[in-house]
Amino acid sequence: MPPSTPCSDRAEQDGATTLPVRTVFARACEPEDTPLADTLRSALAGELDRAGHADALGDGPAAVTAWADAERSQFTLLFGDALREGCADVLVRRAALACAPLSLVSGAWLQWLSEPGNAEDPVTLRLLAQFAADVGAGHPRASRGDAHLALMRRVRVAAHARPAGALARDRRVTDTAFHLPALALTMSRRPGRYRGEIIGLDLCLRAAGLLPPLAGVRGCLPDAADWAALDPGRARAPGHAPAVEAAREIATAFTGAAGPAGAAAVERGFAWAFAALRHWSEEAYRELDAARDPAFEMTELMRARAREASAYHESFVLRGRPLKEWLTEARTDPEPFLAALAGSRLVRPGRSGASRLTGELVSERGRMFRVFPDEDLAVIRRWIDGLPTNPAGHTRSRRGVYRPPAVALRTSPAAPDGDGSAPKGPREAYPRLLRRSLTPATRRYALRYVERWLARSRYGMNRTDPPLPATPPPDGLRPWLLDQHDLHDSAYQDGTDVPLPDRATLVDSTLQLAPLTLIDGAWLSGHTDYQLAAAERGHFLFATYWDELGNGETELNHPLIYRAVLREMGIELPPTRSPEFAAWPAFRDRSFELPVYWLAIGRFPRTYEPEILGLNLAMELSGVGGSYRRARQALAHHGFSTMFVDVHNTIDNVATGHSAWAADAVDGYLTHLPPTARADAWDRIRTGYRSLNPPSGFRARTAARRARVEASAHV
């Protein structure tokens, strides 16, 4: 199956326009950008429909594996030929670049399949476990994508590789290489619509294993990379089942729950990914085979630099024509210019060391000093050295002319779902914000809600004595953390004589906390984004979120543990994401205010990073050593399970638990800032810390209303 519309074929028709696939990839990598899945809905539907269906749960994975094995063998042979020809290094670099768009985001298509509204679902927990392995949960820069980044750095082609979206600016990577990951990531931003297709494409890519061109790289540089991490079908840790088997089990469980429609979606995603993968591999082979000829890279270089160069070469004449004319033509067809250049006095065929073009002209006193970086000079020297010494020699590529196609995707004139209406209040906003996909109106509501809440939190902060000091502690937050733990313990000891709440009060407070506790970790939901989850600071936050949901184990899942306590109290609530939950008559309206803040701020992990860091610190520290122990006494006194508070009092501990991670994340964030920016960042962190329990007086709420007006003017 060929990729979507070539740019030159149709730029605009029937009210539709095209969007370069590179742009789609870059935007799909951004966690806060407006998803393109709506405007690309027709393009996605067309691609999925053309691919048809595949037996994803039968022989399909085996067929993919057999194909991939055969492809890897072909690439290994190709690299063997290049090694004998002395150009294996060229193919190594190009293969690392060709695989980069897909390999740098390996597993990222799973990033949004978990959401606060489905955190109790067994299939979701399996998907989150698969994703956690892909990002190397608990460790910074340990994702499968980071393994490919290390390879790119090893072969020195990583200039535009971090963040992954920046790769779209690297013109050494063909459009075709972006096609599959761009659409997979775009679908990941609309998980409610493409859940089955994502599960199918994930199974296909894991069945394929190590991308075929990388087999050739591995043969040349066996110690250059963590090859197990680069194979998405393999386990990330000893003793774990292969990731491809986990993907098969996920697909089986999903289709069992979703029925025929779910099975069809999985088959459609599997078939599309296989077709797209085959097409990309074919193009990558053609590119690498062509690159064995020095003339291929030289023609690429001329196309890339001719426009700029034409401005500086009006007077130089080559074969009776101004060099400016040659260069202008070279933007589309460089071969005539290269033939003329090969026969000029600037080049001595077969002898780059004696050629003016790579010697005198580019020396420190030459007119073209530093015009070409070292990698470009290497291309020119290789081309000259490969020229036949016979003047009648032919400079055209010995393997025929190959030019990678430009690829674009058709966009619809407008988003099909429209703008939507904004929620009328927190209770109505709650079920909407449980899902990853938001209408523009709900997204604006979320931003305004956060701004109002933070304005309340800032009000009067410097006139009180907040727990966080006015300036960052010079030795970091760990000593401060221990001081706070001591205060919690003292408060607990001082309150041992205070009567415990009666049964009715305990049951009511437990019920009113349900909208909050059943979305445990929601303020960190944005850190399931692939690159944030594996980052130096973000890995602490993702690991915390991962723990809150039980590390994929239903018996450790915090929302499920809390529901078990509610059942002991005689309360059976509807599913959290259902309309009936938010409408439950026993809930008071104010029980949705803080949960909606959590859900809203979690949507913007980059915009509100300092505030989220502060909120996370406050949340993880809030009950350790004090209120959790008090709650345990109350629950045990009335005969209820204490597992929920017991788990939190241990995993949130100030030495090695969530509160310690939260402090380290704050310290790490400040360390990466220039000193002049730390004061403002610290104020925002303090605001986030206070936002767990902001002031609620008249003046604080007036400040919130004023912030609402200001936010409305800027959203």
C-alpha cells in the first residue's frame, strides 16, 4: 500500500487541503497540541479501509514475523555488499536515520490508552504495563526510543533527534519514514475512536520485531546499541514474557470484551500497519541501495544547497554558462550540473585530495571556507573519488536514479465534531475530563478552571506561613521533607486523644472523597506522554502514576481498592466514567471541585509543569506519617479494610517513596533552570503546592473570578 497523497499530485480539491506528513508527525509528538485526528479523519479512514483486514489473532503475527525475518536477511546482504565496497558507514548512518521516526517513538502509540476514566479496566492495565516497559518506568532516558537515540549519537546523526518532534526538520530523513509513525501517533491522540486499531498496529509492530534496516547496522556494529531494547517484540527485563506475547494477549482480551466490532478494529489496525511497514521497508531498501553509489548522496546535497548557493555564483562560468544558472536547474535536476562539474578544473576525478573543490576552496583562506560541514565534505570527497578517470565516464548513478517521494495527508475543511459547548460547572465537567479527547470548548473550560484555581492558591501566599519556604532550600528538599514528616508525626501523636469519627461520618466522608480518590494520580495523567514519561523529571511522575494504578495488577490498583472499601460500607457506585457516576445523588457538588482541578491541570503537563510538581509534592506528602495513620484507626475501629491507607503510607514514604520522588523531581527541575529563572519557577511550585488546599475566603474567590476574566481574554 503506498503512503498518502504525494504533495505534487493534489494540493487542494473539494475544499480539502494537504498537510506534509512531517508536520503531522511533529504535532502528534506534542502532548498539548490540538490533535489532528479530527481534521485527518477522512485520510485515516481511507488508509485503514484500503488496508483491509488481517487475521491478527490467528496466523497474522506469524506472517509478519516471517516477512520481517526475510527482510532482515535482505538488508544484511545489502550491508555485506556495502562493507566489501567500503561504504558500509554510509549505509549505517542512513539506516539509523531511516528508522528514527518510528524507533524514537517505539511504543508511543499506547501513551493515551489509559485515562482517568478507565483506570480500573483490566485491558487498560495491561496496556499500561506494556507502555511502562517501553518507556523503562522508574528510570530516566530508558525508553526504547532512547536506545535508538543512543545509536544515532554513536554514529553521529542525532543533531535533530531530541525531542522526537524535531526530527521532522531533518531533511536527511525521507517523508516515507514519517508516514507510519505520524499516523500511529495521530491515532494515539484519539484513543476513544481508534483503540482497537492501535491495539492491532501494536501487535503487528511487535511481531515484526527489530526494524529490518537495523539488522544491517547490527551486523556492522554489534556492540553499538541495546539491540534487545530496539526490538519492540522482546521483553525489557529478564523473566518477563516477550512483549509480542503480551500484545497478543491484550488483543485477545480486548476483542473478547468489545465483540465483533472490536475484533474488526484490531484486524484493520494490524493490516494497515503491516502494509505501511512493508512499503516503508521497500523504500528504505531502495534508498540504501542507491546510497552505495557516491553520486546519489552528491545529487541529494546539490538539491539541498543549490538554492542558497545560486545567490553567490553569478560571475563564475562553467561550460559557457553562469554557475547561477546551473545551480538554479540543480534544485530539481542536479545531474547535468554534476556532469559539468566533474569535467571542470575544480575536480580531479578519482583524486579528492588533489581537487580544488575539496582543497584550496574550502581551506581557511578559501572562498568557501566552512560553507560545507564535515559530513558534506565527506560526501563530496566520496563522489570525487568515485568518478571514473576516463573523461568519457558517466556520472549518472550506476543503480539508476532514485528520489524519495514527498508525502502529504489530506485534511478535512473542519473538525467533524465541531466546537462543542462548555460544561456548566465542575459536576458536568467531570465526566468530560475523564477522557483524553476534548472538544475545543471543554479544553478552554479546563484552562480557565486551572487559572482560577491557581489564582486562589496564589492569593495571600506571602502573608501566611506556607509549608514550602519562600526560597528553595540550598541543600534541596530532602531535609525539608524529613522535617515535614516529623511535624506530621507530632500532630498524629498530639491527636491520639481526639475521638474517632462515628460510623456515619466516616462512611459519608469516604463517599464524598470517591470522585477524587477514584481518579488517583489524575494530575499526572499528562505524564503518560512517551517523552515526558522517560525524561529526567518526568520519569518520577510517570512512575508515581504507574504505582497509583497498581503497576498493571488489579489487586494493587488504588481505585479498585477504594471501591472495595466502599462496598464494605454498603455503597456500590456506577463506573467512574459513566454519566450516572457524576449524577449520583449522594454526592455533594463541592465533591467535584478538586477532582476537576486535578483532571484539568493534568491535561497541560508542559504549560503547568512547575505547578504540577508542587501539587504532586503536596499530594504525596499530605498523609504520610499522620492523617493516613489516623484514617487507619478510624477504618479499623469500624471494621473496614485499611488496605487503601496502608498502601499509601508505605509507597508515599519520605525516604524512597512517592514523596521522596516528588522532592527529587522539584530539585531536578530547578537545577536545570538558569539561576535568574529559579525565583519565578519556585513561586509557581509553591502555588502548585498550595493548590491542593487553596484559601476559600471571599477575597481569594474574587481573585479567582478576576483570573477567569483574564484567562477568557487570552484563550
